[in-house]
Amino acid sequence: MIKAEYIWIDGTKPTPLLRSKTKIVEAGAELPIWGFDGSSTNQAPGKSSDCVLKPVFSCPDPIRGGAHKLVVCEVLTSDMEPHLSNTRAKCVATESRYSDHGMWFGLEQEYTLFKDGRPLGWPEQGFPAPQGPYYCSVGGDYVYGRELVEEHLTACLAAGLKISGINAEVMPAQWEFQVGPLSASAVSDQMVVARWLLARIAEKYGVHVSYEPKPVKGDWNGAGCHTNFSTIAMRESYDKCVQAAQVLGERHELHISNYGAGIEERLTGNHETCSWREYKYGVSDRGASVRIPWQVARDGYGYIEDRRPAANCDPYVVTQLITETVCSRI
Ligand code: ADP
Ligand code: MN
Ligand code: MN
Ligand code: MN
């Protein structure tokens, strides 16, 4: 028998939480459908509380080791329809409609570690020295939480996730990991596992992982989830990359309103962002909504970076929207 940790996204508003529970299953057997009490997760009224967990992605569980598994689930209603909170179903439908475009996504997940109600390592009173030395830093004066972050990276690799890197961020106690490039649903499934592992490992340290877009007000960077993407055509042609950047502007408001609660607090026009009120793109421009990386301009093909999504975004929603907006237009 093995322990299978069934993970799902709940119905908490405005930003859903991850939930999980353990099922003991036969090693090697197919992972069965399961259920939970939706009235305790903002997913159902008490009178008809049963929700269904349908396994959609599984990988080795690096916490428990052995043959134990982590299992990402979609939530269904008891009549086996996608639950209102289930954003994955729509993501998969859109992805298959445009499968001939060969969409790839690479997500840069930023997050902030908190302990005792303040960012990890910050003084009890006042603030650390201003931003400047912390991004990609090394050394005890600048780096807070490295041990936890390293443990998370090792766990993600042991789970078989396609992590492409990590770095310390501009604000002290803020970090980033990158997942991808992968298809829309695959990168999102892996993001769910990576976020779950981060929260699970942080428990050991008594640390809270915050995805707040603006965890500390004032002259401190916010936390985003830059979403890099390409189609087959973009991977062959620079013009297509520019066209993709152009068409994303045609549905700017729709994207902004679905890129995470509190997004306006981060997209101020300062701290390497473009104001949420406007849309612009440019080569190497970290003050734009969408950046075309300089190597892409040089090579004449590649991918582009949507810098707007907040750290607390739903990756299924973000990748679904980008797929729909871009693939229906270029
Ligand atoms: P930044 O310079 O913005 O910090 P990162 O190195 O953190 O960039 O992240 C870049 C992301 O882009 C990675 O997740 C990587 O997997 C992804 N990426 C690279 N090439 C492509 C591509 N052709 N299509 C989609 N994503 C890509
Ligand atoms: Mn990055
Ligand atoms: Mn970053
Ligand atoms: Mn980036």
C-alpha cells in the first residue's frame, strides 16, 4: 500500500487555497476517484456537501519518499460535472482546441516568506536596508530563507517537476522559482505541486508562504508570476512574437481582471511594472506590460513575457486566457 496525497484547489474568495488529504491505495493500481466535504472548503452548501476529486496528474512524493505519490485533482460536482471552482477543465478545453499552435508556457513564480507576521529575517521594528543588494544575492546580510528554498528546489526535482531555476528577489525574503516550458495544463498542474511542496516544507520552519501581489506597502517590490509563452510560429518568427504582444493588448482589461486579486497594488508603474491602467510592450522593457526578451530580438524568433500576472494568480486561468487571446488572433 502507498500514501497518495490528493491535492485540490478550493473555493475560497478572492484567492483560492490549496487543500489536500491522504488516501491509502494499492501500489501500482489506478488512482481512484475520491470525495470531500465541500461545505468546509467554500465549495458546497452543508445540505449537499459532497464534491468529487478526480485525479489528473500524479508524481513521486519527495516528502514521504518511497513509492508514495502526490496527486493533483480536478474538483467535480456529484453529477460529475466540473465544479464552478474548477478552472482546469476550461484550460484543457482551450488547450485542445488550439493544440495545433503548440503553445508552451514558462512561469516565474515569485513569493514572500513570512515568519511571526513579518517577512522572514526582517527586524521586529522598522525595515531592512533599502532594496538594491538583495536580488540574486549571497551572504547573511542579504539572504533570508535559503535553506528552505534549497529544500524546495530539491523536492521539486525529486518529484520530477520541470523546474528551470530559482533566484532571490529584489525584496529581501522574496524568492522565485520557474516552471516550464510546458503546455498550459501541464505547467499549471506542476505549479500546483510546486506550490503545495513549498507550503508543506515551510511548515517545518514555521514559515508562511505569501503570494500577495504587494506583501509590503511602500518602496518594496511586489510579487508577480511572469508568464512566458510561445507558439510554434513564434519559435520560428520574430514577427509572430511582436504580433502576439500586439494582440494581447486587445483584451487587456479582461486579462488584468483575471490575473490575481489585488493586482492593481503591484502594477503601479514603479518597481519594474507597467501601470494596470495601460498596456504596452517593448524589447527588454521591464516597465512594459509585455516584454520581448533581447535574445529574441537578436535571434529573430523565440517567446515573449507577459509581466502582468500577480503571484497569487490561477495558472489555469492565465494560460487559458493567453491561449484564447493569442491563438484566435495569430
Ligand atoms: P527573467 O529574465 O524574466 O527573470 P527567467 O529565466 O526567470 O526570466 O524565466 C524565463 C522562463 O521562460 C523560464 O521559465 C523558461 O522555461 C521560459 N521559456 C524559455 N523559453 C521559452 C519558450 N520558447 N516558450 C515559453 N517559455 C519559455
Ligand atoms: Mn525570473
Ligand atoms: Mn522575478
Ligand atoms: Mn521575468
